[in-house]
Amino acid sequence: MFKKTETKESDLFDAPSNLMCKRASDHYNDPKAWHNQFFKLVTSQVNEENFRPLFKSGVMGAPTASIRELAAMSVLKEGFGCSDEELFEKCEYDLLTRRALGIMSLSEKVPSLDTYYCFRRRIVDYEERHGVNLMDTCFKDVTGKQVRIFKIQGRSIRMDSKLIGSNIAWFSRYRIILRTLQMWARDGIGRLNPSLRKKTEPFLDEDGQKTEYRSSSVAIHERLEVLGNLIYRILVRIKAKEEDGLLLYRVFHEQYTVEKGKAVLRDKKQVSAGSVQNPNDPDAHYRMKGDQKIKGYSVNITETNDKDGKPSIITDVRVKPASAADNGYLQDAVRESGEVSGSGVSHINADGAYQSQSNREFVDDNHIELVTTGLQGRLPRFDLTPDGDTLAVTDRVTGETGRATRSGEKWRITLEGCKAGYRYFTRSRIERAVLRKKLRDTPKEELDRRNNVEAAMFQVSFHTRNGKTRYRGLVKHSMWADARCMWMNFVRLKIFRRKTFQRTVFDLFRSFMELQRDYIIKIMTFSRLQFYLVLSGQRLY
């Protein structure tokens, strides 16, 4: 049954600070130290009610440890960039880490490794069943409290995305299909008749990498056809359908077509980037961005960008398969960011990948100013400037300028060398030309406001190895991104508090020195007056 963490008081005899020297004790109890700040800004702000659905009454395995400690441990793990074993070693023997979790006594137990794994497993299962990521809910709740504590507005935001690789090996088509069959056969081979089972068994112990190494491309193609027809017979035998959710069914129809009762291998160009890249992580997609090739996910981060001297706080983080377009993030990110900050968004800074017709309509309807660094695509040959019912057209190649006239819903201009003798321009093309001019005339200072989000993208992937995380699956990557961004927010707020405290101390010291200076001036003035009166033979009193 669900139960909240009880408030614990420090034990006089078990408190670590009582066993330390004065210098160590002062740092341990210092309210400005990172561990005390983490407890105040993160651990104590975790609302355990968000995780109540994981522990319904009558379900075995009620929480045997503090839920807020378990959630905070996930944040610390991504903050330190350590493994689970290293995390638990810190939680057991590092006094500062224990204090950050709210463990004040030496005799108090840390949640066990099994409890930690069970907690995370339940979050994954709940998201797969209900479509709600409770770690994301926790992130938004904690961030919302931090925004209110520091009075951050959040009316201006900036966003960017980054490709992150999943913890999977690069598989060829043959290895993808073979490995998927082997994974299904662990539990499903017993459903086959003896004849089909006999044909399947030779593939179960095969090492696809070795097979590819010693086989020619023609031999591999022949084996792919044999493998495809075998899988087709298996799917017919077990009467597999799309709604069954079988990975084997999905991989087969991504890689093969069925013609006259036989499996025919698809051409590589017909295989989607959203197809299975490795059966160990079916959610990962393929994407090539410039010279970067990724099999994994795309992470989009939205952070505040107000000009009020307050720290930038990440208010929304989203993870999608790598094939997701950047412009598909904007609308949901704006809504969620506004809910977290408690104020409507009125200004957005992003790059050209976030431009789309639907996004422009969205910002216009919500009275939001969208400033991007440009538009995607190659610079068009013709520069278009609307002027009433006519259109000024400038050829960037020849430098010639002419006027296009309206013809129905389009504008046309006479152009030599064109087969029809005319060149037509649609309304959408003219709108893009006007937008491109507007963005070109945007002041550099305004465009530069987006640049600092690059630091956030660098930090979010700081502990990845060769651009890969430690995880597999969309849900686990979402949990990783939420925990990592909670740590980044904490670090930013901690730095801001330290700088604010230093400025406050400096101001107090300066005020004190000014008072001292005024007092000294007054004393000196009084002394000079008294000396003058003595010389003149008069008394001050």
C-alpha cells in the first residue's frame, strides 16, 4: 500500500557532523553546499503523490523505501554520470550524497538495489500500459516549484534538439531478421509443428556476424530469401496479426513483401528509416543528419530565456525516435512550458528547423513572436517582393528585375528559356520569401539569444559514450532525459544562488564601508572644528 515518507529528525548520537572536526562539520551543515541545496531544491520538492498509481492497494510489492529518495537517486545518477553500482556505493558511504537524499543518520538504511530497479521497472510498465511517464510528471512538478521559488517568468523561451544513440550495435538487414527470429524462438518455438521446428532450429545458434564475414553478398541474399520464407510460414502457422504486437511480424513486413504466397525481399530504398534497427530496441529509428548517422532518438529541450537576470531553467524535455522532425516539437513544448512556468509564452527563439506552416499559424493564433535563424532549404533563385496586385521579381543569378502579374491564385512573369514562356509563383512561395526577408533583417543581438541553448544540448549529452546512452527503449530514454534535466536545473539554480549571495555580501560590505567613511569624515570634521576653537580661545560647549 502507498505510504509517504515520514519527516525524520537528526539523531544527536548518529548525526555525522558530531563525529567530524569543526571544518568538516561546518561544510557538512553549510546551507550553501551542494548537498544541502540538492535536498532543498530537488529531494524535498518531489511530490510522492505523483507515484501513487504504482502502488495500488492490494498489489504486492508496496514501497519499502522512501519514494522521494528513489526519485532523487535517479537524478543523482544522471548528474554524476555513474553506473548503478557506483551510485549505490556513493549512497552507502558518501556522507554528502546521503545528506543530499535526506539521510541524516548513520544508522539509516539506503534503498536496496532491487527496490531501486523495481521502482524504475514499474514506471516503465505504467507508461507502456497507460501512456503516462510518471518521471516526466515529477520533472514538471519539481521544475514548477523551482520556478515559483526563484520567481522566474518564462515568457520568453528557446529550444533546440539533439540526436542521441541507443545502446545497441549496428546490425545489417540479415542480422536484424535473424536476431528477431532467435528472440521469438526462445518462447515461441514450441508452438510450431515438428517439420517447421526442424527447419527453424539451425538458425537459432547461428552467429549472424560470422555468417556475413565468410559469405558473399550473393550467398547472403539467398539466405535472406530462405529466412524470409521460413518466417512467413511461421507467421501463417501461429496466425500472427498486426494487433498481436509481435516484433517478428513487424520486422517481416518491413523487410519483405508477399507475392503469390512467397516472401520477396524489399529493395533497400523501400525500407523506412522508422523500421527496426536492432530487435533489442525496437523503438530506435535511423537518421542521417549531415555526416552524423544515428540509430536512436531525438531529444528536444525548451528553456526560459527572459532578460531579467534570472537563470535559464529547462521547462520541457521531449524524446522521440530519431526520425522525428524538429518542427513537430514546438506546439506541445510551448503548451507544457507555459503550464510549468505558470505564465503564457510570448517569445520563442529557435533555428530554422522549427519553421512550418502549422507552427506559424499556431504562434499567430496565440500572439507569440517566433524568431528563427533562417528557413530550411536552399536559397531560391528568385527574390519576391509583393506590391499590391503585382509582384517584384529579382533574379539572383542574372540580377535582372521584373514584375509578375496576378493570374488567378498565382503570379506569373515572362521568362526567356522557359518552355511555357512564363514562370509561376504560388502564394505559399511568396509568403516564404517575405518571411525569409524578415528573418534576414532580424538584429544579430536577437538571433544570438538562441545560441546559449547549445550549452544545454552539450550538457544533456555530456556523459554519453560516443553519442550513446546506457539505455534502450523510448521510455527509459525519456526517464534519462528527465533526470538529467532536473540535475542541470539544480546546478543552474545553485550557481545563481551562490552568485546572488556573493553580490549580497559585497553590497553589505560596501554599504558598511560607506557608513564607516561617513563616520570618519564626521569625526575628522568635528576634530578640526574643536582644534580651531581651542586656537581661537573659545570653548565648544
